Amino acid sequence: MSLFQLNEAYVDVAAALHATSFEHPWDKKEFLSLLSLPTTKGWIDDSSLLLVSHVLDEIEILTILVHPNFRGQGKAFSLLTHLIQYAKQNNVRQIFLEVNIQNTPAISLYEKIGFQKTGIRKNYYKMKDERGQFVFKDALLYTFLTHI
Ligand SMILES: CC(C)(COP(=O)(O)OP(=O)(O)OC[C@H]1O[C@@H](n2cnc3c(N)ncnc32)[C@H](O)[C@@H]1OP(=O)(O)O)[C@@H](O)C(=O)NCCC(=O)NCCS
């Protein structure tokens, strides 16, 4: 399956994919709600998903994932390359996102493609540790400038 623009027809696939990769996955309703906004854009294939919010000359990455069985094959890099191309074609000046400070694969991915660390949000994520206790983790802010 090649990359499709995410629309209502794919929300089941999107929710199933999201559940493979996040502790608190978004369900079908949440995808429908996001897609009802004119600012939401997304791309999907059978093993990866990218959802963004595009407002004027800025894009925020809402979620990006690759199914665990298909990681390490350059799929996320391709998704982001596609997004940067879309951004340049649509006069977007910057793409930004938040990432858990402990998410090494994602941080390496963003740095490899040229995102710069631009800030930190202390105690941004509330998560459970291995003993089931709630803990708070910082988020790093990353920004990619398209230089258009
Ligand atoms: C982060 C994620 C999207 C990467 O997807 P992927 O398709 O495996 O990534 P790619 O194969 O395109 O890798 C591109 C680069 O990302 C980095 N990377 C990917 N997986 C990595 C890992 N396990 N450890 C360290 N760096 C990693 C590397 O820099 C890699 O480049 P390299 O292959 O030259 O070393 C994937 O691990 C995932 O879905 N994780 C769960 C969801 C998630 O955390 N999303 C991000 C939320 S902010």
C-alpha cells in the first residue's frame, strides 16, 4: 500500500496503527474529531502514519509512528521527507513538535532530518513507571526551518 492522504475512510486503520505504538492510543473517534478540523492533514500507509496540524505558515506534528514490524527501514524518514516537501510547496516556514526526552529513536530521527532543539517543557508527560507509579517526564521541543 502506498502513502495515502488520511481521511475518514482510513480511521480504523489509523487507530489500529496508533495502538501498536503508543501507551495511550487515539481511538477512531479521536481521529474523526481531528480530521473534522480543516487544519488537520495526515498521510498513512499499511504500516505508518503521520498526522499534522497546518495553520498558516506553521505545521505541528501531532503524531508519527511506524508499526513495530516495519521499523528501521527508513519509513519514518520518508514520511518526514514527504512532509518537508509538502511544507515547502505550501509556504510553511517551520515545522515543530514535542517529544518525550526519553524517546531516543524519535529524537535521533528528528535530528537526522535536520530538526533543531528549541526548548524544553518540564514534567510535560504523565506516565506510569515499571512499578505502576505515576511519573512526569520532560518534553523537548524541536523545530525544522524550511528556509523558504
Ligand atoms: C520513532 C519511529 C517513528 C522511527 O521510525 P522508523 O521507521 O523505524 O525510523 P527510520 O527507519 O526512518 O530511521 C531514521 C532514523 O531515525 C533514528 N532511529 C530510528 N530508530 C532508532 C532506534 N531504535 N534507535 C536510535 N535511533 C533510531 C536513526 O537516526 C535513523 O537513522 P539511521 O537508520 O541512519 O540510524 C518509530 O520508532 C516509532 O514509531 N516509534 C513509536 C512511536 C513514536 O515514538 N513516535 C514519535 C513520537 S514523538
